Amino acid sequence: MNFDAFTARREPPRPLLKTRAAAQRLGVSMSTIRNLISRGELEAVRVNVDDQSKRFHWRVRQSSIEKFQARRT
């Protein structure tokens, strides 16, 4: 079976944005982004800094920003 037609139509994965980039795209502060994430208003992915550390960073998909903007308008 040939899957070339199927794979050709798939969109490439969009990169995960840092909270600073998400804040810039929405025109808000980084603390507002963190608050939106903690309240569940903006979907985000938790990325660990390393295996030994309990520190982590949030990353936001472009699609999450678009969904958030659509709900706000």
C-alpha cells in the first residue's frame, strides 16, 4: 500500500513556543501567560529541565494560542 498521498497532506508539527514568545504573540506579560496556564485558560506542555532536577518550563503550541484568541473574540 502506498502512503505517499496520505503523508503528503499532513501538516508538519508546529514548534512549541516559550512563554516569552507566547506572551509577545498575545500582547500580554509573562506573568499573565503563567496565570492563564495555571487557570487552564491556555493549554501548555510541561517540559522538564533535566532528569535530576524538579524544575520545568512551560511551552505553548501555536494552535493553543489560536484557540485562546478565538474564545476571546
